[in-house]
Amino acid sequence: MAKLILTHEVTGLGAAGDVVEVKNGYARNYLLPRGFATVWTKGGQKQVEQIKAARAARAVANLEEAQALAAKLQETTVQLERTAGAEGRLFGAVKQADIAEAIEAAGIGSVDKRSITIPQAIKAVGHHQAQVRLHEDVVADVEVQVLAAKTKKK
């Protein structure tokens, strides 16, 4: 097991400044190369305190912004156009990045694709639900409407 200090929020693991123990392979192959964590040391403990202090200072301002963005997201239906078959089945699935782009294109705001959770895979035309974690305490439900893209006839 590897003891790490998270430098970014990692879904299912913790927020920036948290000290976590993870398997060596997860640390070596995912968290460390992407810069999501650093190796824990006694000197690094001071770094943890600095990260937590900075996070606490940003949290108050971010909470108000997150609540305002959550209200906008819950009021709006995000629309996506995808190529679909005759029965409305999509060629591929709608990903978190697609939803993030659609939210930004709708003029609602910018959302990180890693903060979007899709409970069930979106593989058909219609109305679907997704969740966006905007802050530790703010999660917004987003309605996603997938439309069949109009294809050009030859």
C-alpha cells in the first residue's frame, strides 16, 4: 500500500489535501503520473495543511457559485444530437465529455467532465438523467435530451 497526499479531487477517493492509502499500482500508474497526488512524507504533512487552508478559503466563494450554477442546471434541459439507428438506438454512447460540452454550448457554464456521473449508460434517444458534482456539498441533477441527428440523403 502506498501513502499519498491528494493534490486534486479524485472521485471516490478524496479531496485535495487528503492523505490516503491506495494500492501501489493505482498510485504508480494513475495518481502520480497525472499529478493527482504526491508521495506522503513528514515534510509533506506541512503541504497538506497549506492545501487544506487554501481549499477552505476557496470553499466559501465556490459554494455560492456552485449553488447558482446548480440552480441553472436543474432548470435547463441539455440537448445533444447523435447518430441513431431506426429504433432510436445510438451508434456508441453519450459520454461525460459530451454532456460537459453540451452544458457549455448551452451557455450555462463550464463543468469539468470528471465531475459528471451518468447512473445508466445513455445508448438511446430520449430523456436521461445525469448528476454533476459542483462542490463537496452541491450536486445538481441534469436532464439530458438525446435527439437523433438528421442525416443527409444521397
